[in-house]
Amino acid sequence: MKTSIYEFLKKHAEKNPVSFHMPGHKGSDLYKKLGYESFMRDFLDYDITEIPGADNLFQTEGILKETQDRYAKLYGVKKSYLLINGTSGGIIAAILASAVKSKKLIMARNSHKSVFNALTLGQIQPIYAYPDMIADHGISGSVSAGEIERLLNENPDADAVILPSPNYYGICSPIRDIAEVVHRHNKILIVDEAHGAHLKLFESINNTSNNKKNLQLPKSAVSLGADIVINSIHKTLASLTQSAVLHLNSNRVDQYLLEDKLQCIESTSPSYILMASLDISADILEEHGMQLMEEWKDNIENFYNRATQIPGLQIINNLKGLDWTKINLNMSGAGLSGAELEKILIEDYGIYTELVTGDVLMAMSGIGNIKQDYEKLAKALEEISYKYYKIKNEKNNDKKRKLNLPKQAKLFDIPKEKKKIKLEDAEGYLCASSIIPYPPGIPILCPGELIEKGVIEYIKALRFSGEKVIGVNELGEIIVSYDKYNK
């Protein structure tokens, strides 16, 4: 057979890998354990279109409405919408339904690329809110309410605010304070909570007696007052990849305009397999949610207790507002970069993680991870520490591994005339097409930003280390303004 995708997936599954990356179900075991074998066995028979009785995603009145209502009840919101184009589609629709008057949007600079796509589609002007940087680890932190207040005062005509919370590393912004600021200015707050679909479910166990270490997850954005919240159910919970839910959580948004934008963005042939997986995930949460959240919490607390004893390993689990289901590992103390640690975990232990940033390797846990997964990860880290920490020599100590993020680029007008040039020749030009490491999908450079030497070196270092950088082609070319920016 010449089915390269199928063959790759088949061979990967045969390795029986340990998954600390999305999706959250982590494979078939969760569905088998909870009685959904028939879905996996017969899913091709469930691949239908809008036949009589199957309802219609863009005018839900039957079975799809029932599932949407279940999510609205689970999350305590006004209305929920099933998404089959992922959170990305929900983000784009939410922005197009919110930034309609002035065509200005206050947005976190570390937003997902779908936000930037929405700007292009809606011809919307971005006003960047810059997150704090966590210098010790070289990663983005939270966006402060003060930063949002400043930008709203400077841009009173902006229609809405959007930011990711939690971000890719699990750091949540102070949504309650931000919502108060945004609503005082009579604006709309959209929260990209793609990575936090589980937060609402954890709220019910935050104060239970089983909370041994009193480790509490941040509250969900719907509980803290955001107007629109989009959750990638597939990232941490039990639905299939590309399935998500958008929550309408206030009357500040025109519901019918939002629904119109959703039908503009989403496929007119929505997958009933994806929507059925959302239905199953809702069922799992209703029937087994409390038990699964308790087990998840106990397993990850036990992992942290064990991992904090490993020489040379630093666990980033003490940041304010951290969703600690994202396990951020730093083994530079044993002489290993994040990329080197990732490679060892895959090749020697069959453990796959989610994201590398410099020395930080993020292992993304989910509802489908079991106790043995955490034990295998902890045991692997102990063995790696024993091997590398003990033999760390002068060469390892002196090796400069950290990729320093470049300073924030200056923003000018988006170029109308464009050309393609080599990355190394781009200093002094304006970026004309976003440059995006993937994952996490957050642009290093956006259209209109000045390309400086530091960012060129950073992009080259990413590509040299094997990371995927969207916007740089196989010839090492990027799209820039026709002429250099004339200062």
C-alpha cells in the first residue's frame, strides 16, 4: 500500500507511545474503559451528512442543540456552539462579530496565529498588549490589567480585547481584573482558552480534602467574566482533534451576528464524527468528570513530588496563575537543552511531549493520561539525570544553550508592495507575511514590523535546531516590503 499517512499513524500506534502532547484523550484506552468501543469500531458508519433527524450545525434544533445545551450547562454559560474547525475558527468568528465599528482590536502580542488571520479577513487594526516576560525561563507570562487599561485609555474607539489564557505554558492572565477594566470601558472581552477547557471542571474540586498540597488551578474565564470564551475540548479533554466549543457568556455580543460569522468560517460539511466525539466528551464529563479530575490531580501532584527531587531538573510549577497540568521541564542543570531532552525521551523511552522553547520542554497532560504515564515520565527523567547530571563536564557547563528571545519589533504600516528575499538579507525591511514557529503558533514577526538583526538570528537558530518556522520557505526566503524602511 502507498498510504504514507495511514502507514505512519499505524506504525506510531504500534510503538505504544506515552503521550504528553495533545489531544487530551491520549488514545483509545479512555474510550474503551468508559464503554465507547462501538464509536471507535464503527466510526466510518457514522460519517454522514445532514440527513433527516441529524439536525444542522448552523440552525440547531435537534440532537446538535441537545449537545450544545449540555456544554452550556457544564460551563454555566448563556449558550455554547460546537466547532469543527477548532478553536481557530471560533476565534476568527468571535473577532469578526466583535470588532465591527472602529475595526480596532486590542490583542495580546503572543496571540495565536488565528487572531492575526482574523485581522486580515476583517481588515482590523491591531493594538498590541505586551505580556510580561519570565526572564529566568525565556517564556511569555501574563498580560496585566494595567496594560489593558492603558491601551483602552489610548484607544477608546477599540471595540474589543482578546488574549490567550492560559498561554501555551499554562500561565493565566488575571481575567477577573481584566474583565472589570474592559467592561468599565463598555468593550467586549474575548478569551482564547484553547488550552484551558479543563479549568471549569477543576473548579469543583479545588477545595476538596483530597487537595493534599493545596495546588489549585486558576478559575476558568467563563467564571471570571469574559464575554466569549473558546475551548479546544480536544487539547486536554476527550474529543477528537479539531473539535472545540465556543461559549457566549454575556449579552454584550450580538448573538445572531456571532452565529452568522460562525457559519461563514466553518465548513458547510461539518463532520458528524467530530461532533459525536464532542457529545461523548460531554457524556464523559457528566458521568465521570469528578472522578477523572480527582485522579488527574492526584497523579500530577505525585509526579511533581517525585520530580522535584531529581538532580539537575527544574520544574516550573510555582508561577502565579499557573495551570500546572502543563508540565514545564528544564534540565539545563544536567547539561541538556529542551530539544536534547525531547529527543532522548522519544528515542530512548517512547515519551512524546508538546513543545520546546530553549531549555524548557513542556509535557502536556490530559484527561486520558493514567498513573503509569506519569510514573514512566518520572522514571525516565531520573535515569536521564543519573546519566547526564553525574557526567556533566566543563564542556557542558560552558555551552550556551539558551535561545534568547529578540526584543519586541517596532510596528509600522503593513506593506502594500512586497517581494521575497533571503532571511539573512532582510534586516531593515518591514515584514510582509507573519513568521510563526509552530508550535506554538505565536508570530515572532507580524506584517508591518521592522526586521532587525536579533530576530533574524533567532529565526535562524530555531531553524538550525530543527524547529518548524512558518513563513520561511525551503530556500530560506521570507516576504518583505519592496524597499527597506526609511528611518
